Amino acid sequence: MTNLIEAVHSAGKNIDSPKTSRVYAVAAALEVICAHAASGSTSVNLGHEFEQLSTYADHIQEALKSK
């Protein structure tokens, strides 16, 4: 969980640099997928999760934008 928090926090700090922000947002999304896969749920479909990776990263970046 610490890696997820660090990745999300880093994505927010670098919001002024789109390329760097995207790298951190993708890292955070990968951490979310990893946590979901490690949860032991029998409904985890990694193929589907990886297809959604870009969408997850988009949502993370959007959520971190200052209003």
C-alpha cells in the first residue's frame, strides 16, 4: 500500500509536468491493479485490468488536478 500512496502522491506533485505526471499516474494505476490481484479475489482478470490501465491512469490524473 505504501508504494500506491507514494505513486499517487508523486503524480500530484508533478502535475505541472505532463510527461512525468503520466508516468506516476501509470505507476499508481499499476499498483492498484497489483493490489487488486493480490487481494485473493477469484474475479480478477489481469487481461481486462491491463486493458483498463490507461483509463485508470486518466482517472488518477484527473482526480489530482487542483480545482
